[in-house]
Amino acid sequence: MEQAIEDLVRMGDIDSLYEVMTENEDFMYSLDAAEGLIMLGDKRGVEYLLDATQSEDEDISGVAQEILDSPEVRRKREELDVDQKKERQAALENVKKRIAEGKKVFIYKTVYLPSSYFISGVPSEDGDSVDALNDFGFEGWEVAAFLGSPGGPRASVTMSGRPTGGYFLIKKEVSTSESAELDAL
């Protein structure tokens, strides 16, 4: 790790480390800053390194993987995972209390549907039934938003210009009798 990065870690300067990680043009400084963030307990460093392992540049992906495989980083990642699980469990307990008090709680998820699920060959004046979404609706889910397809407009249409499908953000209010569903999240 570069001396300047070690100094920032010693000072506990998370903001500067994050800035170096995301804005420095020297990939070694960026990767070192990510490692420094991990050492200070900031999971953004882990996310950055995991993303860097997918780089087409073998130097970047190799160094990122080497950092992730180091014993110190592995140990710190395990600590972060334990802390995250504890935080998640505490949050779920608070959510269950809200439900027991009669307050609203929602869960969300995305569902990808190919266009064949909701676009028939012949449009109907009354609209077509979307069985896949109806199935979610029968379970209490409601569409909150249509997110389109990842990769921009070109990725979301076929060669003939027809949509290929898209992601729906759906939400469901969790009732007292359904609070066990939260444990599966």
C-alpha cells in the first residue's frame, strides 16, 4: 500500500480515501484506497474491488483479486459480513415491531418479464391480461414502476424495433400474519 494511502488509513480519513478510490487516474492508488476503506470498515471498498476483478485489464483485475485474497482483507470482510448481518437482524426486529404496532411496512423486488408476457400480436381496446403480473397481484404485490431493460434503449428492443421486455418494480405491504416473509429477505 502506498505511503500516502497508509497515512489516510492511519488518520481514519474515509472521505479522502473514497475520493482517491473513485477519482484517481492511477489504478494502483484507487485499488490501494479501496483496501484502505476496507481496513476502516467501509464496505464500499469491497464493492469497488469486486467490480475491479471484472475489469478487462488483467493488471487491474489481478491486483484487485490479490488484495481481496490477502489474509487481512479476508478477515476484515468477514467482520463486515458479521456486522452487516447484525444490523440487518436489528432492522428486521424494528420492522416487526412496526407491523405489530399497526404501522405500514412494504417490501420490494424486481421482476423481469419478456415482452411476450404482456404484448400480444393484436392489441385489445380493453387491454390484455398480464397473467404473470396478475399472479403477483393475487399474492398482494402491486406494480410500483416499470424500469425498462438494462443496457439502454438499444438493449430493450429487437432488430424489428419491438420491445424485448423489462423489469417491473413491485411492492407489497406486509401484514402481521405475513411478517415471517421478512426472514426470507
